[in-house]
Amino acid sequence: MTEHTTPEPRKGTPSPRIDEPEFRQRFLCQFKDPAFNPLKSELDLIVAAAWDAYKLQRKSPETSKAGQGFHDPEYDLAVDWINAKAKVDAAQRQYEDSAARRRVLLISGSPRSEHTCPGEMSKSFRLVEIAREVFNQSGEVDVEVLELGKLASEYGRKIHPCKACFSTSPALCHWPCSCYPNYSLGQTQDWMNDIYPMWVAAHGVMIVTPVNWYQVTSPVKLMMDRLVCADGGNPDPTLTQGKDAKLAKQIELEGWDYPRHLAGRLFSVIVHGDVEGVENVRRSISDWLRFMQMSPAGPLAEVDRYIGYWKPYATNHEELDADTAIQGEVRNAAQTLLEAVLAQRDGQFVAAGKDLRQPRQK
């Protein structure tokens, strides 16, 4: 093993800390509704408590000893993370249970909904429903649907941005993510602790998304970034004593095994657009899934198509009504994923090279 001198974490960016008046203004801006006016004295007490948590940086006020199974059983882990880890572990046991029914996760990536400003459902939702019908009619798999559009339409739904711990060291990127919630910064209601188990329990994943400005949608990108911990992330935060950056660097340089927490699962990708970008977005999602050592279900499982190419946006649902070909292609993709999931269950799906170790990880 080559000896390394552990580098010091680089510092020098401006402090993001704000003073109490600015904190108070930002905190209270969520209570602009006049219905809160009679509660001014109560809000003053609440903002004072929130300022105290911010000033003293109480990220995780509720902790518990890690206990058996961790590198440092006496380390105080956030109770939120302990609960999230328990859900992920339960999902992994479900995934590995050969006697259990196979599971498929259907993901709709459009933020459009009739329940918010656009006033109309998304085409992605409709395509997911077509796929769901295929899986349900088979009667052989359980289906879970993840509507990422709820980030824009449902109260309290958030996916906070990835803080890029992996770039400092993979050992610092905990599985599942331990960056949230951060109560002192008001970074709460993070959805990912519910989403991680959905991915872990799934034997097949189908992502259906439109193109937004040559890219995946904002909800899809947030989910993708926060899944970085699933590919090489550290399942034991006590190894790094929480977020000790230098210790994490040292652990990586001593040898890191890059555990692939979603390896072996099968996928399908459907990307649709109006005027540009479908091929590149489909490739970027497929490449991302492959990089996590997930496998494409088959040639018909990956589709990129234009619906109403350069037609008025006002008639895009009518264009989908008329485009029976894309509807059929989505059915074929769902059927392909279904067949691959069942073949894998029966030991008939072969992913050549899956047990080979890569000379370079990531």
C-alpha cells in the first residue's frame, strides 16, 4: 500500500453566517399571512429559540449512542439518521428476500401539475399511468409510484441540494445522507429519507421525465445528486466521527471499497420533449444508472421521443392523445422491465461481468 500524507481540508471561502436582525427577517418572512398577526408575541418567542439554535449550530439536537454494529458504539448519532438507516436496512432485507414479490419503482419527473400554477397535469404522469397499467395487469410485481412533482405542489415536500461531501472524500458521504435535517439552518422536511428506501426495495426502476432546457428537470436532478451516497457512500458515520473531513480523507487514502448500494437493480428510462434535448437527457440518466452498476432491462427499455415536435404547447396533451406510437413504446418499455425483473428472480437474467472488480472506482 502506498503511504500518503493526509492533506488538510482546504479553507478560505467567506462565512455564510448572518446576524440576528437578518436571521429574524428571514425567519419571519414565512408568516406574512395576516392570520399570524395576533400571534406576534408567540412568534417572537419562537424566533428567539430558533436564533439560539442557529447561533449555537445545533444541527441535530436529538442523538443516541450508535450501539453495536458501528465502528464507535459510543458515538452520538442523530436520531433522524438512525431512523433513516433502519428504513434503508429494512428495504434492503425486502429486496434480498427471495420469497417476496418483486417490486418496481415508477418515477414521474415532471414538476407540472393541475394543482399548482400550470393548471394542467403533466405528460409524464400520463406515461407513468400507462406503464403502471402494464405492471398491474401482470399481477406479478408490486408497484410504487414516486411523483417528484409534489416538490412543487405539496406542502412540506423538499429535497435539499447535495452538499458534495463525496468530493472531499467518499467516507464523508454517509449512506443514507446525514447532511439533513439540519435544524439550526432550518433545513428540514427533506424527502430523501423516504425516497432512499423506495430505491433500495425496488428490483426495477423506471424513470419518466420531460426535458427542461436540454437537461433533466429540477426535481429529478435534486434526487440524482442526493443519491450520490448510494454509490460508494459510507454506511457508518462513526468511522468519520460525523463530519470530520480530515479523518475521512485519511480513511479513503488507507483504502476505500466504494460500496455500491444499488448495484444489480434493473432500469428503464423514458424521456420526452417538445423541441430539443431528448437523446442527451436519456443518455445522461442511463449513464448515471449504469455508473451505479444498475443494468438496463433491454433495448426497448430506453426511449427518447418528441411529442408534438415544434407544435403549440397549448395542444401538447392532444398531441399525446394522437401519438399512439409513444404510448405503445412506453408499454413495451414497461413490459421489458417486467420481463427482466422476473427473469432476474428466476436466475435467467445474465449481466455479464457483474462480479468483476473495476481497477478504478470513481
